[in-house]
Amino acid sequence: MAMSSYTRAPLYPSADDCLADYSAITGYNPADPSTDNGAVIETVLAYAQKTGLSLGPAKHKIRAFASVNFADLDEVKRAINLFGGLDIGVNLPLSAQSATYVMDAESGPAAVAGSWGGHSVWAAGADDFGVDIISWGARYKATWAFWQAYVDEAHAILDPDFITGGFSPADVNWDELQQAMAAL
């Protein structure tokens, strides 16, 4: 949805599409909750590249993806700008359940990384304060302290929906984006 929103009306997969892809990737059976063991982000991205994600009867494929050094905040900022965002893995603390807009690193038993579980979210933008993330259809601001305490992976995605007229919204051409992806 995020990538297509840069160049046209956003593509919205249905709940059924998402469930079908999740089941195909992970082996989840909705009739057996014990089969819900989550997914590995790189496995999902590989599936999106090879098979494509469901959008009604069509499949939407990404061209490539690459890991970003999530500990290098300058690289993170550059990658978000170049690729329109990042798919990030977060070891959410229980304290994040009460976040209304800003997510910050905290202390105490509810602040333990992963105590609420792992989650994949979209990092849509970054500034000196932190990262704009989208999770469960809501937008949050995660401070850089939150990022450093809880993020454990980040991936740039090369998606044709991010390009219009051969250029990204940041005026980077397709060939340069592919070179940047290879450098990551």
C-alpha cells in the first residue's frame, strides 16, 4: 500500500488476500490457531519477489530487497529517502501497547525487548527526532532511542510501484535505485 501511494491510488489488499498470503508463506491454518507462528520478514519479501502478494486475482511482485544496517542511523535515513521507506522488524515491549502516538524507549519489566513479541512495521519517514512508522493502519512516531532499543532488522524494497516516468519521488532514476540496492 505504501509504495503504490507514491505514484497512484494506493493498492489495498483485502483481509482475505492477506490471510491467503500469510497462510501460503507460513503454513497457517485459520481453523487451527496453534499453526500461527508468525513469519520471518526476509521469507515474506522473498515470497513477494518470487510469487507476488495477492491483490484480488492479481499478484504484485517486488523486484528486489536488501538488508539495511539498522544500527547505522545515517544509512537508515538515506535508505528511507531513496526507497520510500523500510520494512523493519521490531521486538516490541509490552509498554508499546499503551502508546498513543510516540513510542520511546522505557525502563522496567514492561520495557523488555520482545516481551510483547516481534512485529513487522513500515518505516515511512525519518527526521532528527525519530522514525514515522505505520502499524495496524495507524501512524506512530518512534524515537531514535526506541529504534536503538527495539529494532532488530531493516529492509529496503525495490518496488516498481515506487517509480513513475523512470524516477522515484526523490527524483532518483530506476538504474540508480538498482545500483543503490546492490550496494546495500
